[in-house]
Amino acid sequence: MSRDIPLPDPEITGPCVEVGPAVMYPVDGNYGPAREVCMRCPARDDCLEHALAVREPDGMWGGVDPPGRERIRRQRVLARTQPQGVLDVGWL
Ligand code: SF4
């Protein structure tokens, strides 16, 4: 598997290269094995930021599956749009 991602060091190669697309893009939606692969990767943070920046729709990136990336993206949008000084007191 080859991924065109900005790694922090050109010498770093993500372990996803070794396992192939069947693991990183599971057709059955089981992202467990792919997540385990990413947990061993030194480029995880940069990989996730890249996937968020380009709104990568498929596959496991940075240890986060597509629904997880969408949640992060929405949380960041909310954090940017909430007025400063307003606390989220959802229990009130
Ligand atoms: S974080 Fe995961 S998908 Fe990204 S380069 Fe590393 S192993 Fe590959």
C-alpha cells in the first residue's frame, strides 16, 4: 500500500505499507486490525491531520476510521464557532 502523506521524516514508513489495502480499507467495516497497525506507527498524528485536512473519506488514517474522523472534524468546527467564554454545560 502506498500513501501520499506528509510524513515528519522521509525515513519513516508507516506499517500500513506492509499490510496492504485489504487491512487498511476493510470492505466488511472491521477497522480493528487497521487500528492496531496504526498504533505502531510513528507518523500517526501527521497522518491523521493529513486525512482531516483533505477530508479523506475512506480507510483507516492515523488510527481513526471514517466516522471517527467526521466526529473530530465536527468537534473542531464547533470549537471554532462557539463564542469565547461560553462553557458547554449540557446538563442545564
Ligand atoms: S498512521 Fe496508520 S495509515 Fe497512517 S501512515 Fe501510519 S500506519 Fe499508515
